[in-house]
Amino acid sequence: MKRKLLRLAAAVAFATVEAGSAGAEILIGMAGALTGPNAYQGEQQQQGVEMAIVDINAAGGVLGQQLRLISVDDACDSGQAVAAAHKLVAEKVAFVVGHQCSGASIPAAGIYERAGVIQMTPASTSPQLTEEGRANVFRICGRDDQQGAIAGAYLAAQGQDTKIAILSDGSIYGKGLSEETRRQLRNNGGAETIYDQLELGLNDYSPLVAKLQATGIQIAYFAGYYREAAILIRNAREQGYNLQMVSGDSIASEAFIQVTGGAGEGTVFTSFRDPRRNPGAASLVERFRQKGFEPEGYTLYSYGAVQAWAQAVAKAGSAEPQAVISSLRSNEFDTILGRVSFDAKGDVRQPGFEWFIWRSGQYVPLE
């Protein structure tokens, strides 16, 4: 029944796209945090999508039609994500790049499914998003079970005498990543000393830092968003505590180091492969920099999401969602991320996770 409803909604959406003249626009949605504490990364998403649309339109558009962007703000909030998804559906978008946070992508996914709209996230890493089995959902970044596997192995390799805390910010992303990291730590023969959850939105985590210090914690693995990670390590340095922080992809942002100041130096973390380092991305990276924007974090993943969808439409010879879904699942696409393809769940096969470290105000690969 679910697939039948999706086919019906898709047919309606396709009819809307095709109803105009050959020069009609195809509407593309972008859903992410344009306000709130995660707006810095929402801007990465926005910049990436905007540039991709400019470049595709300059090359003739998709099926001879120009793309036009409609952006909505979800503030990384589940309730606002639902409202944002309904707005994009009402606008009759053909494709959505988003959402940014897993806690926003997951509740929005069902709305897009019922409307026959393809969703591709450049940033949401919770496995739940694609494990729910929605045919319209794709992910062009990695998953937290992949990220947690290498994080857990890294922590275990520090030795059984090393006291480790695993902390979460309580978000869907943070909980999932912390649980997977703990599981993998234990699978590799290690164990955490503290497993805890901090309260989102505070401006000071000194009581938690004092607890970690009193327990003799040497490494704190933090699973959550960059703001809380930044405040936590800054508080530790303010107390003269030489805590080693290890974290995930959310801190692959200049916003982290801006909040921490020098306190963030030496923080290590897992994140997606950095496409800025690809030789083929050099000219695009330079174009972003010329306009005063550093295309870090999710920027080029958002650009790549638009590329993959546009190429899938071209290969299908149609913007009809079912045809595009089939095309996405059966082809490879040349993107700024390299050649990418998607598995039966909608997860990307190629981009994995790597280790990075903050040094001299920049994050670089950990040697």
C-alpha cells in the first residue's frame, strides 16, 4: 500500500512538473537550519545547493528546464522540520536537499514519501533514516554505525588503563553515535568509565567537567553538535584540565574553533572525507573562496547531492519521481565528491569517514 501511494503521489508531482512549457522551471527544495545554534552548518548546505543550481542552469538546466531553489528553515527542530516539509510539498518541489540534522530528516521523510518527493540528505548520519525503508530517501554522506565503528576502535586502541568518558547531547544524532561508539569500544575489548548525557543549550558545563576531572577521565568522546562540544572543551581548559576530546563530524566547522578559541586545538574527530582535497574540486573550491565562503563541512556534499539528482534525471530521461528513484539506485554519478552510487537502502556506497585534528585554527587529516 505504501508503494502504491508513493506511485500515485509521484504521478501527481510529475504531472505538475511537466505541465508547463519546455522552458518551465523545476523547483528544488533546501531544508536545513538557517537559524539557531546550527545555522553555521545550515549556511554550508545553502551555499552548496545554490552554487550547484547556478552551475547546472548555466549548462542548460535539467531536461532543458531551469532549476529554482526554495529554501526553508527547520532550525534542526523536529516540529519545525515537519512544517518545513509541508511547505516544500505545497510549493510542489521535485527534490529536496535535506534535512541537515537527523532529528529533522527522520520526521520529514514520511511527508516527502506521501507526496512523492525525493529527499537526499548531505548531513544526517543516523542509520534510522534509511533503515525505515522509504524508497524516496537517499543519503550522500556516511552513517553513524560506520563512524562509531572507527571511533570505538580508536578508543579501544588507547589501552585498558585509559579512562574514557562517552558523552551525548541527547539528540537523535548524539544518542545514536554515542551508543554505536560504546558498542564498538566494547567489541574491541575496551570499556568506558563514564557514560553520560549533558543538557543541550547550556552556556557552561563546568559541573560536568569537574566530574570528569575528579574521576580521572583522560579522553572524553563527545557525540553531538559542535556548540556543546566547544563549550565543554573550553570549560575544561579554563579549569586547567588537559582533557583530550574526541568527537564526530559535527565539529568539522570553523564555528567550533571560533567558540573554543585556542581550547579546541588538538581535538580529534571523525568526519566525511574532505572533498576540498580532491584535485578535481580545486576550481570550484576557489570560486567559493573568491566569494568569501570556505566550502568546508557539508558544503560540497550539498553540491554533490544536487549533481547526483540532476544526473539521475538526465539518465532517466524524465523527472517523474519513480523513474528518478530507479535511476538513482541503478547508476553511478560523477560528482564533486567523485563517482558515487547508492545501495538498496538509499545509502551512498563510496564516501567513508576519516580522522581529522584541529591545528592552527584549521582541521587537517590526522597522520
